[in-house]
Amino acid sequence: MVLGTRKNVRQAPKRDAPIEAVHTARFRRGGGSGTFAVFLLALHWFGIAGCATRDMRSLQGPIGVDRSASASLVEKVAQRNDRLNEVIYYREAEWPLHRTPKQPPELGLALSGGGIRSASFSVGVLTGLYEQAVFPHRTDLVSAVSGGGYALTWLYGRRVGAGVSMHDLLAITPDAQAPAGDRSWVNAEQAELAGRTDLIKVMRPIPLGVVVSNVVFGIPYNIVANGAFGFKSNTTALRRYYERRLRRMTEGNGQRVSWAGIADALHEPNNLASERLPLPILNATLDLGLGASDAEQTSYGPLFEFGPLRFGTTGIGYYCTAGHGAPCTTYPRRTEMGGFVRASAVSGAAVDTAFLDPIGGGQVETFVASALNIDLGMWFKNPSADRKASLCWLKAVPGSPIFLRGKWYRDKGKSACRIKLTDGGHFENLGAFSLVRRLPHKLIIVDGESDAGYDFPGYHRLKSLLLTDMNLRISIPDIDHSLQDGPIFEGKVYGAVDPEDGRLRTVDILYLKIPDRKFVEQYCHGGSLPASVCDYASTAPRFPFDRTTGDQYYDPRQFEAYRDLGLYVTRQARTKLAALLDFAQNGGEN
């Protein structure tokens, strides 16, 4: 498995294009002359461009590599053992936390990336699912990426950190001050959140102190530490500013939330289904600095999971976040990697120079972002590296042979002293891959990513990954055959092996997509959409895709429009939700 496309593709490839075209389309933009490429390479070599462009070759090549065809017998056995170990872990650590203890998950919920747009839409969907007694009442797992992770972080941050009940977070009441016939509603917690969704904006002036700190200290330090010496240090002040803003948005005035606190809340006996917390997962992308030709790339996948029990990936192993008897290893510096809001910030670190196109451009934007030290991804100590055997301390000594080897011949792979984590959407932007590998009976996918053309890049990426990595086939006929009629779709995952009896079964899917402009205009004219949606749409001709994902500065009016749109879509899916859950009650299909 090779690192894949970024989350927001400007021009999605045709659906009948080969997988290789889906993977390589993004690298054919941004161009630049050969002279500029040589100039960029020279600057990078001498440290001006830092470490940003070193991984370009690791992103080349098809994602549809048939792992089984090229793997040796030893590799196949190792992969089979990894899968078996995963099932054992799920059974021992996660299944006791499910709605039906010691049983496979019944329902999983995936919240996609897409910045504040996806976060706002996801809050509306969560509100609608709470209204229909689906979340958290019947949900065992919830997985999120980037913007969807913001919504999840807010929900768990307020529930665990501030002690706010799920009812106060998600229940709604009609707005008594609304005009007659207006279907507006209110929720005090969400109204407070609406005033804090001004996370960050690419073109918005950043505080002077952050700019000065980055220019005076960050850029020179990045050139020396990362460009010249390859220390893999976190040098940008913007990342710390971004994390503080995210903490303000999600936690409000509540106490800081830790994974340990969430784990404690999961293990508390609670007889109220409406207050029961599903197991949360935040997804990031692991950069091991491997090239496409490295055999390790297929063995150590880039999906990195954060959770209340453990964090990690198959490649570097899994490490305990909070204990509670989970079968994993203790991470030597838990506080560095294990923070809840920090995990959410890493999951949403879309502006990352190691993955190209950080702001929607090509090599020029990549070079500028690197030179200006604009990089939200984060370096961590590699917990799987034997630091004594790898002589990590000696590699940091300028002039030593070990240092030169680490710099010029690349300190990479599983034994690398440091690893980089960045936006989960660089691997898979729907947040569904983490859930499918746990084989829930039912799956709800909330797609709030930028997709004005309704090309479903996130769905096609997930489809390719499931086939390549797990030999599973996902099919949503209305999307596969371009028969989209509205934002609600049904489908299945085929080829799953039940971990209990070993028989083949399917995973049923309900796919909720943020509507396109045509849908908004049609239902605003019909009078069925909430007034908040139609009022904002009348002033934003390209709504709901009038803002790029890079625009993370929403005022309360924008937040309410996207949130109410999510609630509307979820209410329209009421019949299909009921059918999905009734089917689950009858035991599923074998």
C-alpha cells in the first residue's frame, strides 16, 4: 500500500479511469519548468527548502498494487498474523465496550474530513441521529478525520471535560422567537460553539506575535535544523497557534480532556443508552519516508489511529494511551503523542509540505510553504525504534558519520528515529477504513468533503483501498453508476469474514453526503429546507461549496447553515435509517 491522494482533488478523475490514474492525477498539476525543478532541488539540497520535498517519490506509483501477487510467503504469513492479532485485540479490548458486550460492533459511524464545513455538517448529522435514537444509543464506534474530528473532539471534550450531558449537547427545542412557520430551533451548547468556529483562515491575518516568532526564530531554525542537519524538528509557530485555536473551539471553558479521561468514561457503568459513549477513533497519516520501491511501504501502512485505549499502526506497533488492560506496549513518552486535542490537530493538519499540494497548488506552493515554514504536520519520536541500537542520540551530532548517514542516506522506515504524522485525509478522508477493518454489521458514512462536481473522490479512494489492502469490495450502485438523486445512498461491503463463525457476510452502508447546489436551490424553492440554509445560500451563490477546506474561519451564520443542512439530510434519511437498524435487530445476513 502506497501513500495516496490528498483529500480535496480539484479535478477528480473519471470513474472508469484506472486506479493508477486516480493516484497520479494530482501530480500532473502545478508543473513548473525543468529549470525551476533543478533550482528547487538545489535549494532543497542545501537546506533552503527544508525537508518538505524529500518524499515526492514516495507518493509516486499506483495505489492498486496487488500485495498478494508480489509478497513472499513470509510476508503473506506476517500479514495473516497481523490480521489475526488485530481480531484478538478487538475481541479483548474493544468488544467489552460495545452496546452488546463481547460481540462484534453493530453500528459504526464515520465522519469525513473537510474542515469547518464538514465539522458543522457533522454536528447537524449527530443532532439528527440523536433525535432518532441512533447516536449514541445504538452506535458502538465512531471514527473521524480532520474536520469530522473537530466535531468529535467538541462532543467528547464537552461531554467528558465539562460534564455536559448528551441531551444538552445534541437535543434541540423550537425557537420561540422565530417567526410563525419558521422551523428554526435552538441548542445552547451549539450556539456557544457557533461563536467559536473561527478556527483559522489561510488568508486571514495571523496574530503579529505568531508571525514574528515564525520569521525571526522558526524559519532560520527550520533551515538549519531540518534543511541542513535533518533533525526532523517541529519548528513552526503556526502549528502551536493552530492547536491552541482548536482547543479553544472544542473545549470552550471546560477542563482539558485526556485520552485517559475518555477511557475512564467509557468504562463507567451507565444504564442510560442516551449517555453512553461509543469508542472514538481519530485517524492520521503516518509518513515513514519510504519510496515506492521500498518493500516496507506495503507492510507498514500509513493509517495511524488515535484512541482512548491505544494509538499506532501495524508498521510501528500499537502503544497504550490510558491502560485499562488493553494488550499493548507502554509508549515511552505518552504525553508527547497521546493528547486528545493534539491528536485532533494532527488529524486535521492538511497543510503539510511532505504531501504536496498543501493549499491546492503544485511545486511552487509546496516550495513556498516549506520556505516560509508553514507545516501543520508534527514529528514524534518513533516508539518502535530501538534508540540505542539505532544510535539516535549520535545521529543528532553534526559531523559524525552516523549523522551524515542519517542525513544523506535517509533515516527512514520502521527503524527511523523520528516519524511524522499529518492529516488523516492524506490516506483516507472518509474515516471509514478504520471501521471496516473492525467489521461492524452496519456503517453510516457522513461525507462533508469539498466536492462541488459531485465526483465522490473520497468514496472512490476508499473503494480502491479496501480492495487493495483487505480484498473487500464496496458497492453503492447509485454512486458507481452516476445515478445520484439526492444526498442519501445505500450500499454494501462484500467479502467480509465474520470473526465469530468464519462465514462470509456483508456490511450494510448508509451514505449521507453534503448536498450540491442544485439540491439546495430545488428545496429552498420548495420551502422544505430550513430558513437558515436558504438565507445563507441566497448570499453565497456557490453554497454549500463556496468555501475551500483551507478556509477555517466560519461565522455563526455559516455554521448554522451547514449544521441545519446536516440535520435536514439526516431527517430525510429517517426511513432508510429505520430499515438499516431493524435489519440489524434481525441478526444481519450471512
